[in-house]
Amino acid sequence: MKAALVKQYGAPDSIVIEDVPEPTPAPGEVKIRLKACGVNFPDVLMVAGKYQMQPAMPFSPGAEMAGDIVELGEGVDSLTIGTPVLCMTGFGGMAEYICVPAHLAIPIPPGIDYKTASAVMLTYGTSYHALKQRARLQKDETLLVLGAAGGVGLAACELGNKMGARVIAAASSEDKLELARQHGAHDLVNYRDDDLKDSVKALTDNRGVDVIYDPVGGDLFDACLRLMAWNGRLLVIGFASGTIPKAPANLPLLKGSSIVGVFWGAFTAKEPQANQENIAELTGWFLDGSLKPHIGHVFSLEQTADALMVLAGREAMGKVVIEI
């Protein structure tokens, strides 16, 4: 089978496409013929050797994927060959086949295609957990979303709107802001051309915002600390800018605000029941059309490096997917 392999840490163009033996399912596992793999910023970090969890080399990146079950390991009776499934494994998805524990393979509901199935779990799972459990976002509160046209940012715009918040989308170009508007944003801020702090203060009559969703970090983080309303919550999602910021502790004190970490992967392990409830709600919204994932970039397996470069260069418009 073909697989995209990391044999040395570095930029995305260090990835190689090679033929490797097909895996065989162990007891309790299923073998999946992959059809699509979602691409996420943690994949870029993992390729560079900068993620908090690094698999042994060589490895294939790709945390979320979708395909068909083609073989059952010993003792698996909860699934059948031919069933379309999606799964989250942390890595291994940028390949033609993968074996996973049967409990990680989730049947794809009718009406959802492979590309969409591979594009929703991490982005919407992260964003819904962030807004629901971590921020406890309330109807009529104000939500500022940075990186609003990226995978997680666009999901946050949609979900914030659905939860009844006023959504302010912030991004680096007019095209990105227009996409955010189409996915639920009420107000738009171009932080490449305009000052983020001044623009948001003008939109909120100097009150500030209740919740900030920040997957970017860097210099924008400091501006966000100064934009919090009383009792505001600043959600730390990630650091797409490449810089992990440091927070002046006096600012949360003066604002009565909170800096709230969001780690969806740990949440799924430590609070599985709450996560299953979230996923059930999200699935219902996908099926009734309330949520409409935007897949802005589709690449082949041979173009894995190009797919990762789109994220590394902060060029993504919606979700990036590798079609296998």
C-alpha cells in the first residue's frame, strides 16, 4: 500500500510517499480501506517534531479519517465488513489502509460522504467543547473568533451563531472574512489591515467581548487580553502563528476574566460521556443541515506535502482534506 511517511522531522516537503506492507488487524481491531483524511494544524507540528505527542518514526500523519471496513480482527462482532466508518487515531491516516481498535470506528450516518466525515470530528468537536463546556457560551453573549476562516475557526463561527451569540469574525483577508460571514459571523474584522483592539472596541461600544476563541496566539493574544468584557473567557485553542504567548497576569485581574485552556483530545478520554453527547448533538445538526462544513482544499495522497503547506502557510479556507 502507499503511505505518506515522516522519516525525519522538518517542513512538510520532507514527507515521502512510499510503498509499505498492508497492516493486519490484531484481535479486537478492524482494518479500514481509507477514502479520505482530514488535515489539521497538529499534523504540521507532528511532522516538525513539535507536537506534545510524537509517534516513533517512520509514521504517517493524519489524525481523523474515513473509509470502509475490509477485515475484522478476532473477536470483533460489533461491526461488519463493508461498513463506512470514521475514526480518530492521532496519526496514521495519510495512507491507503489502517488498523484501529473496533471501538474507535464509528459508523458514518447515511447522507454523509467520506470527505465530510473526515473533516468534521476534530474541528467541530474541538469548537463545540470549547464553547459549550469551557466557555459556557450563553445566548446573546459576544464571541470573537480569530483565524475565523480556518477549520476550527469556521466551525466556531457556525456553532457560536447556532448557540445564539453575536459572532465577530477576525481574519487576515476579505475573502476569508466573506467565508466566515457565510458561516454565521455577524461582524467582520480584518486584522491585517486594521487594528484588532480598536476595531472590536468600536463594534462593542468599548464594552469588549464575553468569549474569545483563539487558535492563533502570538501578538494577537495580548490584544485579546485587553478586549475582554467583565467575566470574559479567553479560550486558548492553539498557536497557528508559531509563537506561544505569555500573559501579563494583571490583565485578567483587572477584567475579572479567565484564560481557559481547551484540549479536546484529553476531554474525549477524561469525559467520554459528555463527549458522546456533544457528538450526538453535532451529528443531528449535520444531518438536518444546520451545520455545513466547508471543504476548501482537496489534495491527493501524493500531494500530502502540499496539503500540509496550506496549513503551515495559514492559507486554509475551511477544511483541508486528502482524498485517498
